[in-house]
Amino acid sequence: MTRVAAVDCGTNSIRLLVADADPATGELVDLDRRMTIVRLGQGVDRTGRLAPEALERTFAACKEYAAIIKEHGAERVRFVATSASRDAENRDDFVRGVLDILGVEPEVITGDEEAEFSFTGATKELSGRADLAKPYLVVDIGGGSTEFVVGDDHVRGTRSVDIGCVRMTERHLLHDSVVADPPTPDRISAIRADIEAALDLVGQSVPLREARTLVGLAGSVTTVSAIAQNLPAYDPAAIHHSRVPYARVREITESLLTSTHAERAAIPSMHPGRVDVIGTGALVLLSIMERIGAEEVVVSEHDILDGIAWKAAEDLE
């Protein structure tokens, strides 16, 4: 076993995984897995820059994670930064801050690289499942972007498009720093139009309709699963590899898009940081299912973070 630490810094959250990995057997044993909502991408779509307060929140989480990594004695640390830091003019401020705190330089990866990590993390443990047909379509609905990967044992096609839940919320539902609550039909239609246009782009390079199993990743999808199961609290064990039918995803999406902030916040499994963006995240998932004719989505708690951990372990071989 090799002890590694992986950090995934996205538009909405920053996550840490410290794990013992055995590349020979495909076994990944969690020692510490946690997530902090930092909203690093706050305002990036509008200003093109990382806000000072967003950097401050992110660096505070990095300091907490640095202590955990040291406590566990990880042999290798990889820090991957995705959509928000790709888009920001002042991303060098972010890179310097992370390097000072964690001693590693964040890898500001491309959308295609992000998709590869996500595919590895989500599918490495699915290969022996006879009930899940290949090829897989892995969809990672993030805050700033959504990654699409089709593959079986190897990736056949990838594409990243800017239809993340935070980006869509800020672009269409935010006015004078207040999120429309609930959004009007016109605003929902505008979000739909952006999603459909993005799916047209994805279809040009990714064989979406060849997929036989849809695997959904990240907080929007896992939260939809938690709601579908009426969980009394967020429970990763119950969510991991759960299967949510299309009809249930549609019902939940329509409910989220017509509910108030207070009603969404009262859902027992809802993380406070997702209350304002869960409706758009669910709409992205629903639109994808409709585009490819998926009867269900297989939900995975293992995603880009696990893919980063596997890559860190391979680096030490």
C-alpha cells in the first residue's frame, strides 16, 4: 500500500482524500475524505478574476488540509485545480498561496485532463460489474463546468463544457447578489438553452449515444440521489452506486426549480452550500439523461478525487 493525499479544488468546493492505494489490486482504502464549500469561482464568470474573499476561504481550507495530510504522513500529495482557476486572470495568486501552505504547486488542469481523472476514479471499481454494460458515459457536474467521458477500459472521447451549477446560477438567476427564488419559467428556459447548446458541442466529439451506462458524479448528482432515497441525512454509503430512474430525476428537478430557498434548505440531506445551486445542477443532469435517452443514472461517490489519488500512487511506483 502507498499512502497518498489528493486535493481537488473546484469552482464550488475543495475536497481532500488521504488514502492507502494498491495499484496492483485496484484497492483504495480511505483514511480521511472531506469537503469544504469555499465558492472559489464566486464572480469569475462575470469578472474573470478570483475574488479576494474567495481566495481567503480557499486558503483557510488548505491550512486545515495541510494539518491532516501531515498527521497521516502521506508520501505523495497532488493538488489539482479545475474550472475556476483555469478561467481566472489572477490564478498566479492562487498558485502561490497553495504552494506556500501545502508545499506543492497546484496543477491547473485542462478540461480533458479533468475528464480523464474523473473517469478513472468513477470506473476503476465498476469493471467487474456484469449488471452495468459498457461503454460508460461518466458525467461530472461541477460548479463551473461539466465533464463528459465515454469509454470502457480506455477513454474513447472527452469534452468539458461551461455548464456547471454555479456558473449557470450566477449567469441566469443572480441579480444584485440575490438568487431568483424560485426562478421564473423564462430564466429556466434560458438555462435550458445554454445546456442544450453545450450538449450539441459535446456530441461533436464524444459518442454520447454509444454509452450503455450513465455514471453521474459530484455534489449535484449525489444530492439528487439522497433526495430520491429520502435520506434523513447525507449518507455516502447509501448514495454510492445507487441508481436513480429518469422519472425520479425529473420529479426532483421540477420540485427543486419551483421551491424556495427555505424549502430547499429544509431538505435533510442538503448541504448548505448547495441550496442556491442544486436546481441548476439537477437540470443539467436531467437534460443529459433526456439527450441520451438514459433510463437511470448510476451515482458514484468516487470521482476525480479518487482519480487524482490513483495518479499520485502511480507516480510513486
